[in-house]
Amino acid sequence: MRYALISKGLSLSQIETEARKAGAQGIRTTRLLNQVFCELDAAQAEKLARVSGLKVKPLKEYKTDQTVTETPQVETLSDVFYLLRSNFTPPLTGAGLTVAVLDSGVRKTHRSLKSKVVYEANFTESATAEDVFGHGTQVAFIVAGGMHALGEKAGVSPGAAVMNIKVINDEGIGSDESIILGIDKVCDLADEARRSGLWPSDDMYPNVINLSLGGEDDGDEDNPVRAACREASTEYGLDVIAAAGNTGPKMTTVMLPACEPEVIAVGAVETTGELVIWEKSSRGPTVQGETKPDFVTWGTNLEMASHKSDDEYITKSGTSFAAPMLSGLTGLLWESGRRAYGENWSFRWTQARDYAPYFSTKPQDAPVKKDNAYGYGLPAMGTMLGQVAAAQTPASGVNEMMNTMLMMTTMVGMMQGVA
């Protein structure tokens, strides 16, 4: 059986040494995240579990839950986001954002994704980084697909770049190992970009990890994927954005890794004029009692690129597609802020969460505070962008924008008001 070995006290080489002493086979290590994967029998696993400070975890499975929408009524947000971007001169495109899509691969030859994929890596047993299963292509489209002309099918930030990090195999299944190796590679790329002196807006500098996948929340804060997500956020400065899951409306159904406090969990609302939570969107609290999700965005009846051919589109629903919408919105906010404040200006959802009640909207009958259905609510995109663009003085981070937004007395952001 295959296991993950993780320790807060031992170095990577020490963990590997202990694994070899126990007779482990098929050893594979992460370069930055201090985790080792290996084959162990029951006796070997028990022996390693007695090593002080070492956690021995059997690998879990992760899937990309999704719903193919069979309906003649297709809701597209392409024109909505086009109008939002066009409210600025020159129009925003999300240029400078690079999102690492850890998923089932990307069909980079699709007409809406040409020249968008700047890096590829495959951590599955599949023969290719292409999207055979049919999920990663849709996620990548939501982030960065298309041109930005009215009438073109496009994602949120068509000027953004995508890193295709395949961690879900051609049957739609991933593991702790494939996901963590993918996260480790993205952290490595971010570290290399910093050491090379690249601006965070360089295509080869990843800014966000998008995880539209999930496994059952086991309440274990030492879960290897949770630990990797925490380190990616706290040590490498990457926003980790994950789908809440499609197992609602029951409570305590938020999936792993969205259940991790350091991860930005995104639920889904109906893609209509009213802010109604999608019935299947997973609800908190987490097994450990954390209020989740963090935010909601639109997630139903969305038209996006298909993995089957270069000019085909498909309609799907799910929090898998709400998460990359938030990832893509990062690009518009960050680009607007850089125009106002300069290249040193940064934006992270993990920091913005502290001010979320002041820039998010939810139904009048929903709790004012963060709740287990809507989280903080839907980010008021038009208002956020307008406040960033209204800056008059240089600043260095997200707090300056948020201090201005604290004075706002009304919230907008419904579909009919995003522009």
C-alpha cells in the first residue's frame, strides 16, 4: 500500500532515511514540501509510525465532481465580464496573472486557450498532459479563456496565463501524491521566479493555485494535501483557491482541501439575477468546526470550452467552475491595482478575507456574518474594481484598497450590477 510520510520536525533527508531503514519501496520525494511517498506493508507502516515526529498517512483519492447541464437555457457570463472589463481605459484583461490549474490536463489547442498555457507538467500515470477526462480544460477556460471582444466566448481574465499541472488521471481520479507533487512543482516555480528576479506579473511566476477537486474531509489537520496547501500559502505566498464541493445541501459537506482554513473555499450560487445558493453547493461547518465556504460565485449552466475538439463548447454546473471564477477575478483586481499603485502593488484573497464583509453581498435573509452556505458572500466585483481604480496615492498592498472600502455604505455585485 502507498503512504505519505510527513513531519514537522524531521528534514526531508531524515524522513527518506527512516523510510529506507523500514524497507520502503518506490520512494518519491517532494523538493520543497518536506513529504515522502512510498510503498509499505502493514508492519513497515507500523514501524515508521513509532518514529518520533513522523506522520504515516495512507493515500486518499480525490475527484473532480461536476454536473453536465442538459438544458436548452445556457447562461453565459462572457458578455457580463466583457462589460465589466470595458468599464476601464484601456480595458482590463487580467494580464499579469498566472494561475496553476491542478486538474485533469488542458486542451491547449482549443481556440479559446491558444497561447494561454505557458507551462505543463504531468504527475499522473497518464501518457499525456492533455485533458482526456474532460474537466481541466473547462477550469482553464473560466480563468483565462477566449479573446475580450464582445460576442467572443471568454473567461474572467482573458489576458491571464495558465500553468497546466495534471494531477487528475484520465479516469478522473487523483491522489495525495499526485496533488502534492503538483503543488510542490508550483512552489518550486514561484521560488525560481523570485530567485531569478522576475516580477510577480511575469507569465512564469505563478500567483494562484486552483484546485477544483476534492476528497472527503477527515478532520485531520495533518492531512498531507492540507499541509501542502498551508505551506504553499504561508511560505510561498500563493493563494490556494479550491472548490467547496457539490455534495450539499447537507451540512459538513465541504470537501478537502477546501476545508483547510488557509485555503480559499468557493461555493456556487445560481447563475441568475437573484443571489440564490445552488442546492448542491457544499455547506459547512467543517469536521473541525470551521465556518466554510469563504466566498460564493456563479456556478450553474456555464458555457465553457470542451476538451473534445478545438472549437467545441459545453455547458456545466458545479463549484469546480465557481472556484476558477474567483481565481480569474484576481487578475482583474490586481491589474487595476497595479495601474493605480504601481507594479509593487499586490492582492491576495487570504488578506482580503479580513475585510470581506465590506465588499461582499448576500441575500437579506442570510446571516450578516460569515455563514456555512454563502461564507462572506459574493464579492462585489464592480465595486471592488472601482475602489481600486479610484486610488490617488501610491501604496504597497491590499490594505490600502480595503481601508477605502471600509467606508462604503452599499454593496453591489449582482449580475445586473457588476459593470
